[in-house]
Amino acid sequence: METRRDFLRTAVVAAATATLGEVALGAASKIPSPDRRGILCDLTACIGCRSCEAACRKEHGLSSVSSLSELGRSNVPERRRPSPDALTVVNEYKHPNGAGSPTFVKVQCMHCDYPACESACIVGAISKKESGPVLWDTDKCIGCRYCMVACPFQIPSFQYDTALKPDIVKCDFCVHRTEKGGVPACVEICPVEALTYGRRSALIEIARKRIENYPDRYRDHVYGEFEAGGTSYLYLAKTDFKELEFPSLKREPMPGTSESIQHGIFAYFVPPISLYSLLGGLMWINKNRQKAEEETTE
Amino acid sequence: MSTLTTPEPLTKKYITPGVIILAILAFNGIAFVLARLFFGIGAVTNLSDQYPWGLWIGVDVAAGVALAAGGFTSAALGHVMHREDYHAIVRPALLTAMLGYTFVALGVMIDIGRWYYIWHPLLMWNGNSALFEVGICVIIYMTVLYIEFLPIVTERFMGRVQLKGILSILNRPLESLLRTLDRTLSKTMFLFIIAGIVLSTLHQSSLGTLMIIAGPKIHPLWQTPVLPLLFLLSAVAVGFPMVIFESLLASRSFGLKPEMHILSKLGTMVAPLLGIYLAFKLGDMVIRETFVYLLEPTTESVMFILEVALGVVLPLRMFLSRAVVRSPLWLFVASMLVILGVLLNRINNFIVAYTPPYATGGYFPSVGEISVTVGFVALLVLVYRFLVKVFPIISVEQRHTSPVTKYSIRGTAK
């Protein structure tokens, strides 16, 4: 008896995990290409010159707002965020002691391996490309801003002041350059080589080697290697990433829970169809019962 | 039938001081909608990259859908459970749901940046997106609600199509169209009614799934994997209070006798439904041990306590009392508390609980946002008032002795 019950239990558990496992795979099951590209951003090297901001603006035709002369270390306010006028920004974080040198943090889309924005988008206007970038499609977008709600890094920006056709704006990894074998504009311009473009797996190796060779210079943490399932942008820093206001995220991809719920509710349309049949059956039984009651009372 | 009441178009005059106030509010809202269309969302709202969703999504859409739940709960009671005694509430609830969803769609349209692309989800699918499911279900359900309303239209106009002048050539085709509709619909209506209930359970719950992907941006008091279940349970619980609230309001406004014999019975069903919701809400809290956050004096903890104590526990206690359920006034108050509780819950889930990682300030709706929301509610009431004067929706005590059936009307039609 005992063994049989055990067997049954195992069988049930196995079946449940099999179905749930299958159900839980959504976009999260789309395994990113091992060849995908990334950018390693070494914050210990960044001098906060903001040339990357300027290059990015020029590359995307956004130079209207500020010219290169405005750039420079003296003019780096804190907590700036990417906006429709700037797809990337560099923020300054003072040394905790006040005396040490500050850290500059370049902010832009992280190009997640399992993007929350892609999973959330109502019309599938955002997609993760095999080569790494997460791109937005203007022909599909309806401007609902759910991607902004979903993004754990608070990256997508919206043109609130455009009446007719507002865009969702974010870093596009300079695909128009990388497709032709080039590197993104920010990487190209960086005078101190704080940015390295390449295959993500190779970048992780480089990052690990730097940490190994200079343990005093780096904290043993490659931000983006595992955060939210991994991102294309990878960061190295001397300080704790929390102090630089990087969000503390788990290893699980952001879309995990919501996608398992969605796929559970719609598993092969079984739950909705069962509910439909159940309600139909109830309706029929109640109608007949009432008819029978009326006949007996008459 | 043993009931003494039948649905009839109401005859009371349309314009009252209240109606004038509502019209002013509606025009004010429309003015801001026009401003939004001509100058962009940023010109009218306090929305930003930090707070992409605000009052319009939290109240017009999320709360709007929940408060239109009376449509499917009363359809389940009247048609699936086949309780003839509740038929008097089915039509008003149907009309409210139909108008409610229409205004939800309008609310979505002005909130999305490219309103003219609202049809995109019909062609461009993303099965992973909870919002996609909500969108598709709402579109289909709205269509179903309009189909469910059609028999009321045929009942009203069959045999009475008398267009004047040139349009009179249309009389005969219109008449036969109404008859065909009436014949087909009476045979197939059950399919639509069941579909409406299934679609409602699907999107009411998926509205709860929406904020799950926002992960740590949502305060732990609300962020839970059972959010879809909590949304469904609260929508089911608010359905009957909403029907009671409207019925009492309508009978007062039109000078009819409140239908307490039905409303009291409906009232007795609210307590168990609220109880189930409360049990899951508190159970989830105990399991995730989020009660620790209640001790922190934050906006979130105060709003959570308000939502649960005033919006769930207090009305639950009230609905358990026989005296409350029998008194129109107290029944009205208790129902209103449940409605406020669900409204507060949706506001909390979508607005209060949302903290962006790089916040530089808070979000509070602008005058424009509030004006549009209030304007839409006012407009909804005005359209409702108009439609109950045109169509047989609200049940009125029969005054004439000879009952007029639709068949006799057909026979005498010219």
C-alpha cells in the first residue's frame, strides 16, 4: 500500500511539474543566442566627460538640447534619467567619505536577456533581437506605456508633449551601426575605453579577469551577469552597486511570474472552455429544474 | 409570471437641477479631453516617465471594469442560476455594464498615446502580456454586452418603426431586420450570456496580473502572485452592492418605490462574497508575513488599513445585520462602502503602491485628469438617464390591468 501511494504521489508531482514547467515557459523559454553582443561598462575608468552623451545625441539627431560645450564634469547633476532628448546620461555619485574621487554612472537601456518590456507590451512592439538589442517598433506601438510600468530599470521614456504620434524612446544599441560591423556611438567615442563592445560571454570573461587581476580596484560583482536573468550591459565598479543606485534584482527574469499565470489561465484554452461548459451545464440543469417545479405546482 | 412589475421606458422629465450640474461637469471633462487630443498627454496630466500610469488607468479603467462587474454577477444569478425573482435587476445591471465598459474603452483611448491605434491588439498579438488579454477580453465582452442589449431594442421598436418622409421606405426593411434579430437572438442568447461570464472572469482576474510584472516597484502590501484571484474575488463581491446602489439611486431619482424585496435578498448574498475576499486577502498577508509593513507609519500602510477596514470589514459586518439589509438607507450606505473599498483598492494597486526606483517626487492627479474622470462619470449617468427613458429597462409597478405582450404589439403594427 505504502509504495503504491508513494508511486502515485511521485507520478502526480511529476505530471504537475511537467505541465507547470511547460506552462511556465513563455518568452522566458526563448533562450538568447550564445553569440549575442553586449557592452561592458567599467565605472572605475569613467571620468564623467559625457562625450558618450554627446555622441549619442548626434547619432540619433537629438543635438538640439545641449551642445558639447555644456558638457563636462562640472555640470553633472544627480539622478538624471534618459529622456526623449537623451538616450543615455551620465550621473555623478560622490564618494561616501566625501574626500575620495566620485563615481560616474552611465545610464541607458540594459537590453535585458529576458526583457520585462517585451513580455508586457500589449502589441508585441518591443522585441529582443538575437544579436542582443531590445528594440521598439513604431509601427505597432499604441503608446500605452505598460513597458514603462514593467521595466525594473525605469528606462523607456515617453514623448508626453507630442499630441499626435508620441514615441517610446530608449537606447537602440546603435543597431544601424552594429549591423554593418561597427560599434555603438558611445563606445566609439569613449576616450578612456570605459566601454567595451563585444560578445557578451567574452565580456564576462574580461570582467572576471579584471576582478581577478585587480582585486583592490574592483568589487567582486559583475552587475548584469545575473540580474533579472542577465542583461546585455554589464557593469564593473569599486563600490557596492547599491550605493550607485543600481536596483537590487533577483536572478529570475522579471516576466516569470506573470507569464506563468497568463499561460496557466490559458493552457490550451482548457480553463476557459471548462468554465464555459460548466456554466452551460448549470444553466441547463437550473432551467429544467424550474420547469419541473412549475409542472408539479400546477 | 407572478411579479407585478415589468420593465418600461420611464416617463419622468429629463432635465432636473442635478442633470444640469452633471452636464456642466461633463462639458468640463470634454474640454480637457480636447486639450489632451490637441496638445498631448503631458499638457493635461501629471504623468511622467517616473509615473507612466495615473488616475485614468487606476480609476477610469481598473476601477471602472471592477464596478461594471454587476453585469456578469447578475447575469450569472438571473440566467445561469435561473432565478426568475431577480430578473428585474438584470436589465439595469446590463445597461450599467454596457455603459461602464464603453467608458472604460473611452478612458483607455484618451490615455494611450496613439489613440487611433486602439485596434492594434486585434491584429498584433502578444500572448505573454496580461494587458493584451485584458484588452482582447474587454473588446469581445463589450461586443457581447451590446448583443445582450439588442433584445431590449427589438422589444422597444418591433412593430413601432414609423420613420417619416423619405426615410419611410426604410420602415419595412428595418422592421424585418428587427424581427430576424429577435428570432435569432432568442434562440442563441444563452451562448452570449455564458460567454460574457467567462470573459468577465478572465479579464477581471487579468487586471490583477497587470502589476505583477512591475515586481519590486509595487509595495509588498499589494504585490502578490495571488493578485489575479484577489481582483476576481473583489469584483464578484462588488457586483451586487453596485446593483443595489444604482437601483436605490435610480428609484429615488425617478420617484419609484425601491425594490426592497429583491435588493434585501441580494444584500444577504454580499456578506459571504465579501468574506471569501477578505479571507484570501488576509490569508495572503499572513502567508507572506506582510503585516510587518502595517506598523510603519507610511501612506501605504494607512491606505491599506483604510481599504480593508472601511471597504471590506465594516460593510461585511453591516451586511450580516438583518436590520441593515431591510433598511433602504443602511443598505445604500453598506453598498457604498463596498464600492468605495474596491475603488480604493484599485487606486492603491495602480497608484499608491507604485514607487519608481528613481523617484524624484510623488504623483498626484492634475486638475485635468480629475476633470476628465469626473466628466466621464457624469456623462455616463446622463446617457444612462436618457436610455432608461427610451428603452424598457427599469421595472415599474404595473398600473394598467391588461398586460401588453410584445406579440400583441406585433399584430397591431402598421
